[in-house]
Amino acid sequence: MGLSQSLRNRVRRFLQRPGTTVDLAPLEKLLPEIEARGEELTDLSDAQLKKLAKKATDYVEICAVGREAAKRGIGETPYDVQLLGTMALLAGKVTEMATGEGKTLTAAIAAFGYVRQGKGPVHILTVNDYLARRDAGWMEPLYSRVGLTVGWVTESSTPEERKAAYARDVTYVSVSEAGFDFLRDQLVTDLDERVQPKLTTCIVDEADSILIDEARVPMVLAGAVPGEQGSTHILAAEVVKGLRKGRHYEIADDLRSASFTPAGLAVVEKKLGKIDLFAEKNFDKLSALNVALHAHALLRRDVDYIVRGGTVELIDEMRGRVAQRRRWPDGLQAAVEAKEGLNATVEGEVLNTITVQAFIALYETVCGMTATAVLVGEQLREFFDLEVAVIPPNTPNIREDEHDRIYPSRAEKDEALIAEIKAAHDKGRPVLIGTLDVKESEALAAGLAAVGVPSNVLNAKNDDEEAAIIAEAGALGAVTVSTQMAGRGVDIRLGGSDEKDAEKVKELGGLYIIGSGRHESRRVDNQLRGRAGRQGDPGGSVFFVSLEDDLVVKHARDSIPALSKTDYEGRVVDDRVEFAVEHAQRVAEGVNHEIHRNTWRYSVVIEQQRKAIAEIRERLLTTDAAAELLLDRSEKADHLEREVLERAGRTIAVYHLDRAWAEHLAELADVREGVHLRALGKLDPLDEFHRAAVPAFNELVPTIEDRIVETFEENDVDEDWEPDDSQLKRPSATWTYLVHENPFGSELDRLIAAVGRRLSGSRR
């Protein structure tokens, strides 16, 4: 059938939404052609369809063949709106498609199209291993019908499995695993050891999460360094353990910094043997104590991190789940481990690093999809030159979204929240509650149990179970407590995964979404709302907010009227308060946007230097450049057979390049910390960073060349020579991790603040 008039109207209406710039009208006009072409394909055999698929390069043929392959392979016929999404992806856009509208299938047909257009292989980048494995298996029958191969990579994949998966036409992999594989490939000494092919095309699933929330996260490849000790952090943790808020330290109004009072400093110095912490020789101790104070006063167990299996695991504040292989920088990780009485993990030496944003930029073609793209449309344009295309839902959304229910105190909010959940549960209506952290989710579950309401708790402590729990959140009488966006990517079907009670649940109003507090991002709130109202289902949503919530305290405390009106239920009914809460959220989004922009400015020069080093390394591995250098600068090289010279020269050169780059990264880290001191002299830290980083890099290549020649001259190189003979030992072990954004600023920032307080105290 042709495109319905109602769909045409919805497309045009959606195009008027702010933040979208893509006109879908040209793509919309192709839908009748796709429909007609699809009818011609129904009588083809599987072999004929596969043969035809090899020639599909234009949008009409790609979508028509993809639709037929989906029908035969997975038993699903894509809707017109899904094909609109496919074409938008093929046009290099970020598509906004509502939850439950079939993004997985949309991406699979687009991946098929990119491969047939000669832009393969295609990587579909996911937010976690579960989705990579699930989606690859789910879509495999479709890919096989169009003659493509598909693979997937997870954290547990061996190098051999990774290489095989990346050799497929389409590979599903989490963005962190893809990034880590890239970093490891940059350190191989034999090209055959590389697992990744050229980075050609990526389709980014949950694009707002990966391209915006995770963009500034550095992915790190580290190597073992002997002799690291955590004793300083252990001592610092013991010293601050007994300190009291208000007397010994103070916490800033924005809850992002803590500082010793003069009385606190006096106690600390006495505990350490009456030393002067501000003497130059004690700066390491002062730094460790400031970090320990932040770990003690600001980082909360079961809110910011959990302790599991004898290790500290960080909680991703945007998703409310454990952030796999994530670490805090600046000694904060070791400080928290010391606070919890755990052995300090080895941070190691950084061998190579790249931010998620810089890694994504390495792909020749980037596109993506998510349910919430419009609100970050400006950032997608600024950082990735990507435009947003809003795809209308297949059926209109009839979910009922209530205004926030605002209460004066957290206790009043919690009481009202439990009463609301119980009332819905007593009727049998399924309820999904989104909380802001693990501690709150467990407290809410306990409160519900106290009034006879059983619940399934899905938080960062049981993330392995999230898909199964979320899948049943729409069952009759189900109450599910979830930390924020846990279970993202899993559809919630009314009546449960088997949909046996779907009609009863619909009569009750569908899934009821309740948010316990507003998140710092409107997108995350919208994602929570979007769990209800899937494909035209009924549903409802409401947020319970208190004036004691962290978001309000941090960003709207001064905007709240001293006396606010309340109704008979104790709810605040004051437009000024509602506006203040919305304003707080916009302020928080602005702060995070500025942090992203600032981090990006620093990372640009580092990424340029990384690319330059990577090009030199590639040349050393693939040409005789090292041998030519030695022939030019060492008479000794003239007396060696060419094959021996090339092998030894390449090995020596790559070793020294890798060592010099690791040392340069350490120097840049020190420079970035140190430039903040210059801010005290009214100098721009970014300018100062560039002023130091560029000359340091310019000296790098001559230094590497000198070391190559020196090593060659000092050693007896012959056909039996091995790297170990010249002490060219590479790290015995390497590991990967992500650097979690330090919420409290750099170590130097804290140190400067401490020095400033001591100076202020001495003047008094």
C-alpha cells in the first residue's frame, strides 16, 4: 500500500520540532516506490533474493530487499517509518525513533545498505555487551538472506574471536570494546596481530548516550609499572576517618567540593606528627589528604559506587548501573579503595589513550539512532557535524504525562510516592519506578515491602539480570524499581513478555512510569517516560520531586520562594517553584555541555599528536624507514645484511616510539595539572597547555631518533639478535579501563584551594 495521508501529516508535524534540520520529504516520496518494488520480490526464491541483494545500491532497492529479507528471516515486516529511519541512516543522520519503534531492525537494513554501497565493513556500536550479542544473533537470519556475514565482540572474546568477528561484513560491538581493540592494535609489533580492519562505517546505537554522555570519556591502555604503593592513601584515609563535618571540614553548597577548616588542618597535622603540610616536601601528603577528604565526604557508597567482590565499582550517573572497567583519575580511585579498606588497584603507566569522541571521529562515515536526539541536536552538530532526523511513530503516542508533583521535603515526597505506587498496585496496574541511585532504590523497595507491595529491584548491583526483569515490568500487578535507565534497549510489553494479560493491563491504563526525582538531563527523564506508550499502547508518567533533591539544592536553591503554596495533600502548587525545577535542569545541562566543550578543547591537540605518532608507527612497521635512518646515521649499519638491519631497526624503533609516547602522555598529564596554577596569574589554562604541549611534541621525534641510533650503536646486532638482549622489554601485562570524569575537579584544583585557604587563614 502507499503512504497513508495520516503518516504524511505526522511526518510534516514532526518536522516542525525545534532541533531538527532534516527534511524527510524527499525520502518520504520514495516509500510508494519501495512498496511497489517489494511486491515484485515476494515470488523470488531465497537464492534469487540473495543474488538480487548483491546489486542493491539505491535506497529503493536496499529498503525493498531489506524488507523482504526481514519478513523471511525474522518474521517481521518493517513499517514505513522504519524504512524512513533506514534511509535517514544511509544519509548519514542521527535518527530519533521512539522506544519500541524497531531501531534494531532499522539499523540492520541500513548496515546491509552501507555494505552494498561499498562502505563496509559496518560496525554497529552498542552501549553494552548484552545488546551486541543479542542484536547480532537476532538479526543474523536477515543478514544471511542478503548474503552478508555478521559477528559480535564482547569483553570475554579472545583475540582470535575478535579478529574473526571484525572480519565479518557487519560487527556488533560495544563502543568501549571497539575503542580498546583500536588501542591494542596501535601497539602491536606484527601487523598480523591486529584484530580490527579499517574503520569505515559505524552506526551508533543509543547515539545520545555514546556521542554526548560518553564522548569525553578517555579510554586507556595501561601497562604494569613495578613498585607502585598505596600506603600514602591508606594513611590519608585513616587520618580523615574521624573528622566531623562543620568542625573539621566544610562542603560547598553545590556538593562538588570539600575543604579542611583551620581546625581540621590543625588536627590533621597533629596526627601526622605536627608537620607543616604546606612545606614543599609534604605536598604529596597534602594532595593525598585532600583526595582522601573528597572520598570520605563526597563519594557515597551505593550512590556513587558499590563494593562487590572486594573491589570498588563505579556507578554511571547517567545510567544508574555499574560502569564497567571505569576508574576515577587523580588518585581518587585509590582513596576510595583505602576508605573501604580494600587493596589499591594498580593504575599502571598509560601506554595509549583516546576519548570516545576522537575514536568515533576515526570512522569515515558516522550515523546513529536514539529515542532522544533533539535535545542534544546542537551538540551533535557542534562536535560531530551530524544532523537529527525525527522519525514519527508508527502509531500515535497516547501516553498521558502528568505535571511534576513537588513536595517541600524528601520525607513527604517519599511518603506520597509509596502511597501512589500502592494505589496503582492494588488495582493491578504495572508500575515502573526510576530512582536516581542504588541507595534510593533499595530504600524504596524496603518502604514498599513495609506496606505489603512486593517489587523487583533492578539496580547497579544486579545488572546481569536487567533484561529479564525489565521484560516483565509490564506484567499485571508488577512493580519494578529501577535506577534510571537500567534495561535500556529492552522492550516492555504490556501483560509481560508473553503478553497474556495485555488487554487487562490496557484497561487499567497501561504501564505507569514514576520518576523519583528529576535527573540532571531532560533526555534521561524522557527516556524513562518513553518506556510507556510503546507503539500506541496506553500508559502514563509522572515525576515526584522534592525541594531537598540534589538537583534543586545545587542549581535552584536561590530561586525557590521562601513561602510556597501547598494543597491539601501537601504538594507544592506554585508556578515559580515548577519553573525553578525546570531551570535547575537546564542549568545542569549547560554545565555538562560546557564540561564537554572544555574537555574537547584539551583533547584536540592530544588527538592530533596521537594521529601523528600513529602515522610514524605505521610507516616504521610497513616500510624500511628505520633501516634507512640507521644507514644514514650509523656506520655500523653498513656492515649488516639488509634483512637483519630491517628487522632489528624496526624492533628498536617501534620500542622507543612507544616508550617516548607513553612518557609524553605522562608529561601532558602533568602539564594539564600544572597549568591551573597559572590561572592564579590570570593566564588562560588552555593557552598555557597548548604553549607547553606543542614544543614538547616537537622535541619528541628527534628524541626518538636519537634513542634508536644509541641503542643500535650500543648493542651487538646480528642475525641472532633478540630484543631482550638490548633490554627492550615491553610491558609484561596490559589492561584497559575508562577514566571516569572526576566530579570534583583536578587534584591541582583541590591543592590550590587548600593553599588559598591556608593563606587566607594566615592573613586573619
